[in-house]
Amino acid sequence: MPSPLLQVRNLKVSFFRDGKWAEAVHGIDLDVFAGRTLGLVGESGSGKSVSSLAVMRLLNDRLSRIEADSIQIEDDEIKDFSEKQMADVRGKRIAMIFQEPMTSLNPVYKCGFQVAEMILQHETVSKAEAKSRVISLFKQVMLPRPEAIYDSYPHELSGGQKQRVMIAMAIACNPKLLIADEPTTALDVTVQLEILKLLRKLQAETGMGMIFITHDLGVVAEIADDVAVMHNGEILERGSVEQILNHPRHPYTQGLLACRPPMDVRLKRLPIVKEFLDGEWQGGKAQILQDLQISDAERKVHLKQLYSREPLLKVEHLQTWYPLRKGVFSRVYDYVKAVDDVTLDVYEGETLGLVGESGCGKTTLGRSILRLAEPTSGRVWFDGTEVTALKGQALRDFRRQAQIVFQDPYSSLNPRMTIGEAIAEPMLVHGIQNDAKKGHEMVCKLLEQVGLQAEHYNRYPHEFSGGQRQRICIARALAVNPRLVICDESVSALDVSVQAQVLNLLNKLKEERHLTYIFISHDLSVVRFMSDRVVVMYNGKPVEINEADALFEHPQNDYTKKLIAALPGRNASASY
């Protein structure tokens, strides 16, 4: 067995909080070999990113403390290196791709300059040579129009293109070890697959070792050779990717695998990690299928009842176009056809899934239905009333019946308002409850209904986790007793374990409150679990509409087939 490229022994990381040191990483060991990828898996807060930042010494020295018996790269002990020595290690021997490329790239500098700066810092070359190297790197990471992107600012690129720029920057000095920290989390499945293929290709060409940090075991199945599962600052289980995915030993690993919506069966609800840790699923997958699987007969009865009703929402030839202008007089020379002639029905009690890549028009369609984005033409009918003709108080009354849960729960909440005030606000706006005492009681009841506690009323958004904040946004949407709720990528930023809890909650509330959902997402496995029917959007148009199981099992459109084929880990089956 060759020596590890990176060897970490007994790594501990502590942070200074509330006047004392709190240990976040509890003495972990890591081995990464040349030409192999270690998948470091766990939920947010498990310590996986912190461990990698500690190896690169990128944590704040005043607020953090790093201890280790040994941190070696290519047999060189670096744990006691000075900052000057570490500056030579970073980028040249160890490089890192961060999770969010937009915040990792400087918005005031052009992309090419930022990558060239990395080369100029570590190598003695001219600016012209550095530019030529950068353009070659952009070609290597398969960026279109590399010369144009060299002179582009980050905001002018798509998410996938920005991530490729970050990869080019990371490999600019041919590092021996690449640390990729959640590099595909916010990307569409097709772009995600391209990035994973690119990383594998670069690794095969250079022989570099890689640490791939993620919370998604499906992604691990596509990229990793070895896996280490982290939880609460400890490594609970490690082994080959085949062993971890198909024969996980620790209940936590089994829970991470089980809480991801399956593509081959339909479940009444998703198992959650806590149930595995509490020993409730010791029968593994067989017990889950026995207790939670929905039979084809049950599914057919449900759909027959559902579609015997009248549509609650009707969309007819809806278009939402945005003008493109140029010249001194801002002459319109073209249009961005975000929604382009969409016709569909949504039945009362249905969950209609909207899927497609970023820019396909699914979010604009949801906003246009609510008149948050004003349609250019077409008509929307809600329970017999034409929404596109409503004005003033009539439009406000409609919005009480149709609410939206946005993608980012933190930016959806006012940081200066307590969560109780945030949930109560729409009730006050719509005149539902003006009595302070009764309003407080209603908010407390809503908090408990979404799995929070009444005593949370006076806390602020920053005091909650991402999953808890999304529950607050759901409670806020429900405060006005709507009939239709549009969920716009409402679980895409959550860990798979928290995602499972929120999806279960949405289905539970749907039954209790007789809700109708439009569920927007780029995650096809989540959409299949949630939806009765699915609409596939492409370039502002629906290219396929069908019952969810039929669409995923027998897709008709080539674009739908492409989306399904890009799902990470779709061929990996756990036998836990």
C-alpha cells in the first residue's frame, strides 16, 4: 500500500465562544491517496468543512485553536508551518474549491485576472504567459468562449460557469491535493454531472488526490473511492464507497441513505436519521418498504379521486416576457421569454411538480400565477375567478388564498423581527386577527404545528438552523389559511436529513389543512416523492406533463430523459 498523500492524525478544532473554548472536531484521522477521492460526508455542523479549513490553516487564529499529532502532505510535516510557509503550500500543493463560487470570486475583478493572480503568486512567469495559461485552463475545464470569459466579471456567468472558473483557479498551479467543499450543491443535476465528470477527468490526467465534501451520498456514489462519515465532529464510519453505500454499519449512515427520496418506489413518508439512531428501523430497507411503501393499487385510487374533482387553478396561454433594451433611447430589440405560452390545470388537493434547469421559467411561472411577476399575456383562473383581471383589494384577497414559500428562508425573514412577529404580520395585513392575545395564541399553535415550540415566539431568525427557519416560513405562509401554496425550491438548500423532515411536514400539513401545492425544484427525486403530476419546463415552455411515476419510469421527451439520466447515484442501491 503506498503512503498517503495527506495524512492527518488526531486533529482537534476548537472555537472560542461565550468566554470559553468549545471543541468542534474531536481527534479525527484522515488518509488521502494520490489518484483517489475521499468522500467526506455529513450534515451541516458535522465538522467536515472545518476539518479541511484546519488542514489548510484558513481558520481565524484568534477565534479558533487547531491541535494535531501530525498533518503531513507528501511526508512533509506542516502542522507547525509558519504563515509564510503555509502561503506556499496553499494553491501550489493543496488547493480548495469553495461551496459558493459567487462569494469566492471577487465581483470587482474579471475572472481571468483572478485566476492569473494565482499563477503569478506562486510561479515566476510574465503576465502574458499567465494569461495564456489561464485561457488554456479555461479550455481544460470546458468553458465556452474562454477568451471572452477571461474578460468577464463573475456576475456575467452562470452558476456552472463560475464553478468551472473556481476549478481552473484551484488547479492552476497543479496541486497534489484538491479539496472540493460542496462544489455542486446549488447546481442543476445536469450541470452537477458535468462538474463531477470534469473533476474525475482532471484527476485521471494529473493523478491528484481529492477530498470531496458533501452531505449527499448520491453524489458520493459518482465521485468517491473511499468514504468517511462525520457526525458531531467525529468520524463514525469509514470504508470503500461500495461498502458504505451497500453495507453501511452505523445507524447514522443508514439514516443518511434512507432519508433521500428513492427513485424506484413511492413511500408514504421518508424515514429520518433520528429514527435510525433510536433503533426504530433495525429491519433496514425491508422494514421500510413493508411499513411505508404505497402500493400501485393505493396510488391508482388516490389519483382517480384527485382528478374526479374540478381544477382549483387554470392557467391559459400564460406569457411573461422581459424586454431587452439598448441605445440612448432604450429601444427594445428583443425579449427574454421567461414563460412562453404555458397552459395547465392544478386540481384541488394535488401536488403539481415543476422541474427543469435554472432559467427554464419554473420560478417565473409560479410568481406570475400569484401576480408577483406581471404576466405579459394569458389568463389565470383561481376557483372560478380570473386572477389576471384582479386589482386592489380583490388582488390582496386572492393572495390570502395563495401563498409562496421561497428558496432562502433567511432572506425571507426580517432579521429585526422576532419569528412570532413575522408569522403574525400577514394575519394583521389581511385583517384575520387583530386581537393581540388571540393572535399570539394562533402563532404559538402554528409554531407547534410545524414542529417548533411556543417559547420560540420571541427569538430572532439568526437563532435558528436552516431547517428551522424554513419551518418558520411555512408557518408564516399558513398563517392566512391559504388553499394554494407554491413551494419555490423550498428544500434545495437543506441537508438531506433536514430536507426529509421538511418534506414530511409539508405532506402532513397538506392532509391536515386540505392544501394544494405547486412544488418547484430542480431535484427530480424530491419532486417524484412529493408530486402527483409533474410538468417538465424547458426554455419557458412545458415539454412534458404526466403522472409522476409514469413520467419517471417512461419519459417521452429527450430533455426529460437527460434530466433523469443526470441524477447522481441513481444506479447505486443500498441494501441496509
